[in-house]
Amino acid sequence: YEGIVSKNYYSALGKIMPKDFKFNKRTRRPPRDPFNSMISLGYTILLHEIIGQIESVGLSAYGGFVHGHTRKHPSLASDLIEEFRQIIVDSLVISMVLNGRVSINDFEITADGVFLNKDFLKLFLAELQNKMEIKQNYLSYLDNPVSYRKAIYHQSIKFSKAIENSDPFLYNPLRIR
């Protein structure tokens, strides 16, 4: 089901993008268009942020529940990224595209794929860092707004407690508006 939903999501997303950023599907390793290039980089950075937070609370990033187990893939981090990728990475990239903060000239388009050029890479990384520090009230079990970075940490703690107590109801998903 996840694959079907994902395919439909990216197909719809590609249709709302301006001409230079339109795409038909999710591509990676390497990304084949500017939009996929930005979200691939964003997802990679977010995945590693999540790995760090998961491991900081004593869990292994490689023992997931939803994503398949392989020795080299951090399945648990892939499970937890699902809660954050759209609200952090996708929303950032969509905003940058629709507000004209990125152009087709910000990319190196080669036979090997499409990549952010050096100057735009710096801007993109700064924007992603700023996004991670935005405070929000998406965690219903906290009284105060926290940054996305702290939200990932709190969700990692909640996940750990749910595992320790064999009680999935101890994990509270993000509540967006």
C-alpha cells in the first residue's frame, strides 16, 4: 500500500510544479530532475538526523518494523522518517520552488543525474537547517512548541518506551493542525 500511495503522491506533486520543476515520478540514485535532486538530498540529511536521535536514546536504527530488514539499511530510521519527510523536506522544497528561491540554473544536469550546484547547495543546506529549528506544536503530549529536531528526539523516546513496555499506544504520532 505504501508504494501505491507514494506513487500517487509524487505524481500529483509533480503536476503542481512550475514547468522547470515538473516531474513524473520519484527518481533517485541518481535523481533525474531538479525536484527529485532536492528531496533526495533533504531526505538523506533527515534520515541521518533521525539515525542520530534514535541511537541517542539507545535504539538501533537498523531494527525497523515497517521497512524491510537488510544489514546495510537503517530500517527503523526509515520507519520514523515517514512522519517527518513531508512536513520538513517536501514543504521546504515546494516553498523554495513556488516562491522562486530556486531556478533551473541552480543545478548541474549531466548524463549521470541532476545535482545542486555549489552555490545553491549552500543555500539549500542553510534553509534545511533553519527548517529543523522551526518550533511547532505537533506533539500533543508536550505543553510547549519544540523544534523539528527536538520533535524527532521526543518521538524517538516515545518509540523506545513503546518498545520497552510492549505497548504501541505509548507512541503518539504527530498531529498536524
